Amino acid sequence: MLTRRHFLAALPAISALAETKPMPIAAVEVWQVHGHRDSLRGVDQQYQVNPLDIYDELRPPPYHDSPHPVTAKVPASALYLKIKTAAGLEGFYGPIDKEVALVVEEQLRPFLAGKDALAQEKLWDQMYRSNRHSRRGHFLMAISAVDNTLWDLRGRFFQTPVYRLLGGPTRPSVEAYASCLGYSLEPEKAQERAAALKKEGYRYEKWFLANGPGDGPEGMRKNVDLVRLLREAVGDDVELMFDVYSGWNLSYALEWAKQVERYRPRWIEEATQAEKIGAFAELRRGTSIPVASGEHIQGRWEVYDYLKEGALSVVQCDPEWCGGTSELVKICALASIFDVPVIPHGHSIHAALHAIASQSPAVCPLAEYLILKMQSYYHFERNPPVVKQAHLALSEAPGYGIELDEAKVESRELMKWG
């Protein structure tokens, strides 16, 4: 039954729905904000294996946390995208990458001028068709930034969170997995951290392996030993995932999988470079360990190529890179046909969280939370996403609810290139 309170709360959205006129885009602006933040130096800088590590001169030495870390005040900056309409409505999204901001400023900004900010599907399709390189790379990442910003604008227009515009919520909060990039892989420290995360409520932890083919048999032993040590630290009721950032090849991944299957990893992520779809398919056939990838798979067409080959157990496309919120929702629909879950890469949280919250938990069961990165990534925001008991609560703020904390912004500038 619709109560008076519910009716009154719905009035802004009802009024917005009655608006049928186009809402022309008047300005597309990239703003850089500056300030300072505290940074702990000497710890939490563990590297992960990298495709370049096959070269001896490019492979880093073994990492160790410093016994005497220090805290320092360091400069901080971030880029945010603002899209304004002629009616005075604005969308706001970020942080975005510098490479992305450059494409937005030089190519998409003039193209978007005067177009209807509420025509979501039309705008995405036109941006995608506007450049021969739009199907991947920085141009598609720039489309992603614009698309996410326009979803924020629409949310503010309809006075509702983006996840409601997408059809949600399907749950009051979204469970997150602990993504442990940067934490030391020194055996005792890794075990202590893994056990501590379990106590904080995380049922899923992802660790980033540091060795690859260039490290020889000793590197393989370390990669296998770490899986064993982490399993011993958390027991059988925590899922353990492993990421190698495309730093392996098929034969190396198969050998590692054979040695660690008994420890039941939840998945092996980006076992080799994203273009090698056949290698992912062969790996999936060759091990009981689920195979995950997607942060470097861009767009529904590439996802389809993977899925039709049976190459993935988990799709991890990132709405900051794959085409934005609009494209991620299409990827979710595609993956659901193959009964493969989508767990978006956690480069950022805003767009991913709203997309996840709009989907069935069977389609999008989890969010990635990069613990160390998120300690500073949203430094300038008033209400950044915060994990409590391994869950991210859903905000009722319109759009993505991003607001800057003016107390932390020491200066700002409107970016111009060229």
C-alpha cells in the first residue's frame, strides 16, 4: 500500500518523468583537485608478477616490508569529470585516469555538445561509432567515463540512486572480497594478514602471486607454498583467489594448478595475456580450478568470444574500462546466458557497486575491494564507499552520490589540453 510518506518521497521522480523535453549537454569539464594526505612508507609495497618479468634486468628483487616504516605527508591529486546541461543539471564522476581525461577533452567533449544527456542508449552508440578505435583502449575507457557521468546525471535528474534506474536493488548491501594487492608475501606476514581479514568478516580473499616463469623452479615453489600457507591460516571456510596479472603462460599455469588443486583455490585470475583466448580455454579444461579474467577484456563482443569458447568461469569486466555502466549491464545479461557470474574488477567502486546491486546475486555475487588502494583513492570525497563486515552498504543519494570534501581540497583547476 502506498503511504503518504512514500508518495511525497516519489514526487521529484514523478515530476522528472513528466519532463519530455531533451536536456542538451552544455559543457563537459575535467577538473583536477589537489591536496595532501598521509602515507605510510616502507610497507605494503609488495609487487605482483608482471609479463615483463621474463627479462632478468626488469625483474625486481624479492620484496620485504621495512621494519621501520614512517608516515609522511605527500601531495595528492585526482581528476573528476563533470557534465553540465543547459537546464543547470550536472553529473559528476571520478576519479578518472589522465589518459582517459585527455580523450574526453579532445575528442568526446566537442562531439557531445548539444546532445540530449537523457538519451543514454543513443549517446553510448554514437560515441562508440564516432571513432575507429572505440572498441578498446583509451577511447573505450573515455566512453566509460562519460557514460558513468551521464548515469550520475540521470540519477540526479530522477532523484534516485543509479542502481534503482538499473532495476535494483536486489539486496540491501553487497558482499565484498578482500583484494590484497600490496600486502607482503613474506610467509608469516601473509598468514597473519589472511587470518586478520577472516576475523574482519571476509569470506573471500584474493592474493597476488609474485613469481613467474622467469623465476625458475624456486619461483614456482614459492607460488605453491603461498597457497598452502594461506589455506593453513584461514582454514576451509574462506575462499582463496589468486591473481597473476597476465604474468604467466599456459604451461606454467597448468603446472601450478596441478600442484595446488588440493588447496581448492576459488579461481586463478589472468593466467596469461587477455588476447590468448585459446590458452584460457585450454587451462579451464585442464584444471578443476575456476578460471577468471576480464579487467582487460573490453566490451560485450570480446566477452562473447571468451564465453563461446568455454574459456572463463568468472567474468571480471570493469565499468571504468569496458564501456561504462551501460556496457557492463549488457555483459551481465550475456554472461547469465552462459551461467557464468560477473564479479567486476575493482579499479573503482562507484559504478561497479551500483551495477552489481541491480543484478541478481546469481549473476553478480560479489564486489572487489582493493583494501590498500581504497585507503587513499577516494581521499577527496565526502562519503566514499566503506566496507563494514565485508559488505558495502547501498546509498540512497541520487546518482552515485559523489561529493567532494572541501576541507581536503586545497586547490582545483579546469583542465585544458592542446
